[in-house]
Amino acid sequence: MIDFTVKENKMLGEKYYTFKHKTGLDVYVFPKKMTTSYAIFATRYGAVDNKFKLSDDKDFTCVPDGIAHFLEHKMFECEGGVDAFELYAKTGANANAYTSNAMTAYLFSCTEKFYESLEILLDFVTHPYFTEETVRKEQGIIGQEIRMYDDHPGARLEKGLLNALYKKNKMRIDVAGTVESIAEITADVLYKCYNTFYNLNNMVLVVCGDVDVEKTNEICDKVLKVAPKQTVIRDYEDDDEPTEVYKKRSECKLHVSKPMFAIGVKDMDISPDANERMKKAYGAEILNEMLFSQSSEFYNTLYEKNLISPDLSSGYEHVKHCSFNVISSESDDPEAVYDYFVKYIEKAKKEGLDKETFELSKRTVYASNIKSFDSTEEIANNMVYNLFDGADILDAPDVIDSITFEYVEKILNDMYKEERYAMSVVDPIDK
């Protein structure tokens, strides 16, 4: 028997088991009697981690932008020319991976042979294999991917907004890097990053579905080896990031049929407490529902004037080192949308929010959170995201329930200030 802890939310009727594997890996097992099981093996290592050292090192190591994403690609190539996807094909699992600013994750979903697929996942992620020849080959492949994203309207819109909002914050870094930066990557540098960040003490495994905690431990015993304990020190160099935006506008031209825009609101009030960050994230989500949903005055006024397309969206990003809100859509006149946005927010701050709309929006956000527990994929990914931020997904319903009208109104008044607004626009080439 392994020594595990049970975390339960009785109101939800949900629980998970967690234990520290003898190798140093934190393991989370979330049982759900569903047809699809899901596993995600993730490390606290993303695009922003380009300057670091171990506690025993004298100097920091600086590595090329895009190396975390490059490493993710290379991990699927095993020694002997075997590709991890070929191994998954034998079990029928659907596998993938992704790199964000703060993490790298390897995952799969399946309806059968879960433990065979779990063994594949743990094995290939813990056995790196790089040569200078394979690195050069990958540089060409990822170089093409970077050029593709340079022509991708959504990617350029997001990049433009982050570069407008921030002057120093490493959220400005492209996850894939640049053609020039990845050209500096070598096999030795990849191994340096791997050995620093792919240490099991810096990683988590989350499995969700018709899974068993003891059997999961057995697979970990079979595949994993004890990792040396080490402390990674990261230098984000953004302590003096200004409160106001770096620049008010970012514009580019691509092959789009109608201009695209994204209005960003820079938020520098980031709590050191994970539960407070979770509360603010849900508070901002409720506020977005109140201000920018399809039932809002903002949406309906602009839509009736043909100033936005039907798919206006809003979202709030809130993690340890970065926080901002974004509203995006298509418009033939983005500047008119921006002008209305400024006036609309000032009116909301002056007149105050509506309590009935708050209650309705809070119920909408609460229901959306409850619904997320119907998907093994959403559970596992949300769990990893929250774990890396120091929070717990089973606390989310209670956190949402605790949010008051006054709390949301305070977010509006504290965060929404014109010097913190920026807009990114992608115009048609022929405009």
C-alpha cells in the first residue's frame, strides 16, 4: 500500500488521491467513471524560463528563446529512430503535447489500454535523446512553423497585444522563439535545460478517468528512477515593469477579410497568495460576463451598429508573473470600438454595476465551472494549471461562491484605467 492523501469536495461529489512517488514525482489520481481516460505529465518549464541556475551554481545560464518548445518537439524522438507516436499507435491512444509561457505538458487520451499508454508516456519523457544532426533537422522544421505563425492572424494579434502591454515582462517572448534564436540551439544546451527542468521533483503527473491509484503507482515504480533533489532559481527580470502599457497600439497587415482587434487591460495587482489569485481570476471572469457577454449593453450596442462580428470574446489571464484582460473580435472600425470601450467603462465606473446582472453572471460562471468536471480532459488540464499556480480545482466552486458584488466592483475600479489599455489590430493587406 502506498501512503496517499485524499482531497474531497462533498458538495461536488468529486475527489482525488495524491501521493509523492519515491522518485520525487507528485502524482494525482482523479477517478471518474467515464469512457475516456486522460493523463498529463507536465513540467514547470515554459517560454519565460530562459535565464536560470541551480542553487549550487555561481552564475545564471541564459538560453535562446523558444528552447522549451524546441525541447518538447525533440522529446518525441526516441533513440534508435523510434517515434513515440508510433508506440501510441499500438495502444490506440491519442497523444499530444504543448508548451506555454509557464509549462510544458505531454498528454494522451484513450478508451482502452490506459496503463500501457501511461508507461509509454512516462518512459519517453524521461529518456531524452538529442544529437547535433537531429537538432539541425528540427531547426528547419520549427523554422517553418515559426514562419507559418508569422502569417497566422490570431497568433499575430496575440503577439502584438502582449508586445504593446508589456515592456519587460517575459510574456513578450514567442513560445516558439524566432528563426534566429532557435538557430543557436545545440544538443548540449538541450540537455542542460532538460536536466534542469525535467527533474521529477519539478514535474507532476495527473491521471483522470476509470483509473486506480495503486495501479498508477505500480507503473511509476516500473518506469521512473529517483531524481536528485535540486532547487532551480529563475530570473524573470521584470520587477520594474511599469504600471502603464508599453505602447497604445500594435498593428500589422495580413491576408484577412476584415480587420481583427484585441483590446488589452494590463493588471499589475498580482497577489502572492494562490487562493487570492484564483479568487481574482473568477471575479474578473464574472465581471467579463457582466460587461461583455452577448446580453451586455457593450455587445448589443456595437453589434447593432455593425461594429463587431457576432463572436466577440473576452478572457482573463492571471498567473504568478502576469495578469491582463482581453476583449477581441472583428470590426471594420477598431478605433470606433476602442473609443466606445473607453466611454463604456467610464460609465460603468461612474454609475456602478447592476446587482441583478452580477447574480446572474456569477451563476453562469459557477455553472461553467461545475460542468468542467464532466470532462476528464478539462479536469486534468485545469488541475495541472492550478497546481503549478499553487491552487486546487476542488476549491474553485467555494471560491466562486464567496465572491461578492463589492469585490467585483472593486476589480472594475482598480484595474480599468485608460493608461493600462492597449489595442492590437490585424488589418487586411489591401486596406
